[in-house]
Amino acid sequence: MSEESKPTIEVACPCCQARLTVDPELGAVLHYELPPKVEVVTDLKAAVDELKGEAGRREAHFKESMEAEKEKGKLLERKFKELLKKAKDEPVIRPTRDIDLD
């Protein structure tokens, strides 16, 4: 088997979308392709509109997380009471110790 016919693995980086060619036998990167360039906004009006929409999405997400935090105490209290009731209903079983087996 010659060096040219060894299998290589093509992998896309999850962070930057770069293409990597990896040799599995050596565990080394053989080739690296830069990711495609992101389009730059040429229309200033479209960029401003997108930023205004982003502010609304941030505000909605913030309000949603605030409501979740307000309800978090009630949810934890309910879970605690349910688990406490379940623990009271179960019988207490003492664990077997090594000294008890002698």
C-alpha cells in the first residue's frame, strides 16, 4: 500500500466551518481550507433594520427568562414537597454494613 492510497478523513470545523483533511493513522491535519467569507452588508438601511429587530428579540428573551426565574421558586418548592411526600411513604431501609455480615 503506497502513501498516496492511504485513506484520509474530511472534517468540517463546527466553530469556524473550515475544512480539515486529517490522516487517521498519524492523527495529524494534512490540509486546512479557510472557511468561506461571510457576506458583508452593503445596504446600511437593511443593517439598521436588522439591529432594531435584534433589540426586540433580546428584550423578549429577557422577559421570558425573568418570568421563568419568578416561577422557579414555586417549581422548586413543588418538587421538594413531592419528593418529601415520596420519601415519607417509602420505608427506611438500613444499609448492610460489612460488620453485619460476620
